[in-house]
Amino acid sequence: MLKRCVSLLREQHRVHACIANGENAAGGFGLTAQTADEMFASGVDFITGGNHIFDKREFGEYLETSNRVIRPANYPPAAPGRGAATFTADGVSVAVLNLMGRTFMPPTDDPFRCADACIADLRSRTPIVIVDVHAEATSEKIALGRYLDGRVSCVFGTHTHVQTADEQILPGGTAYISDLGMTGPTEGIIGMEARAVLDRFLIGLSERFSVQKSGPKQFCGAVVSIDPKTGRANEIKRIFLKGIA
């Protein structure tokens, strides 16, 4: 779906920079160097992570050397990789910060305090700062959006695989959406074959989850318009293409 849709959407919406959360791109679990390279070849400029970013242990070495793939900044400092970085799109510098929530998530440092520690440095390099909040609870994502309003250009949520319909420009000029949604199979349960997931809920036991490979597909995301001089967002448009064979 990424290969089929990204280039078309970039042309349709005149996209200068494409950021994707790729933490489950490698067969539904984690990320690999090959998968990351495939995403870049498909038109993605920068990749963020989440709680599955280290599922493929060998990927830690790639994170250490890549300047276009980051993991949550509030992981312990000794974790491989970086939590924030910048890249250039059409001559404009774009900063990206990856944060992970703590509600119903693995233990990490305080994302609010971590954001405070990172944003001043990022804004000294560019007014355009994009934040991926990888979190379970919508309340925590909204809280971070409100907390960062006026200090960053965009806060987008990831992790739940279900797109929300609350896209908006916050009062301080920050674009916000609680969850971009999932690109992948529409059938199954958040991308996985339903049987194993149902067994986990019904009897507490199941086989390893497998990606749903049949049925229609979907592409989820959002397009944000940002003033390159001020870093303020002017518009956010939610993208949800579904029922694609």
C-alpha cells in the first residue's frame, strides 16, 4: 500500500516532506534495514518508531548509524539510536521528535519533560518541528498536544492503528491529530489475522500473531501545511483511503 499510494499522494497534495511511523513495517513486528530502505524507496523521507522499534534486535546497529530513522527520545539514554533529528526537504530544514506515552505502555521517562529538554535545541535549528507521540491513551496524546501547542508545528499520534477524526489546528498554531491510523490490511484486527487475536481475548492463549494477507487494504495519514518562516501550521487534512483491492 505504501509503494502504491505515497508517490501518488505526494503529487496530488504537492507534498514536500513525508514522515512515516515504521515500527511495525517488518511483517507486523519491528523494523529492519531492508524494510526501512524499501520505505525510503517508496517516497518516505523520514521514519519514526515506537515500542516495537527494537523487536528486531539487529536493527539497533542501523539506528546507530541512520540519520533518517529515530526511536522514542524518552527511552533510556543507552538505548541505540536517537530520539530526534533533522532532515532537509526542498532546501528547508525539518526537525522530528519521537516521544512515547506511559499510560498502558512499557516504562519510559516522562515524555513531557523529555519534550521540554529537546524542543529548545530543535527550534534553534529550524522553526519546523514535527512530533510523533506513540501512545495508547488518547488523553495522554491530547495532553501532549496541548502542552506543546505553539512550540511545535505538528503533533501526530500513532500506536493504536485506528485513525481518529479530531484533526485540528490548536490555538497556538500547532496541527494535531490523536492517531494517524494504520496503513495495511483492513480485515483482521489492527492488521493481524483475527483468529489468534480472538483466542488471546477469549481463552488467554493463542499462536503468534500473523499479518492479515487477504482482503481489502487501506492507507492512512494526514497532510499538514506549515509556514516555513514561522513554523505555524495553517491546515491539516486527514487522509483515509479504504477498500483498495
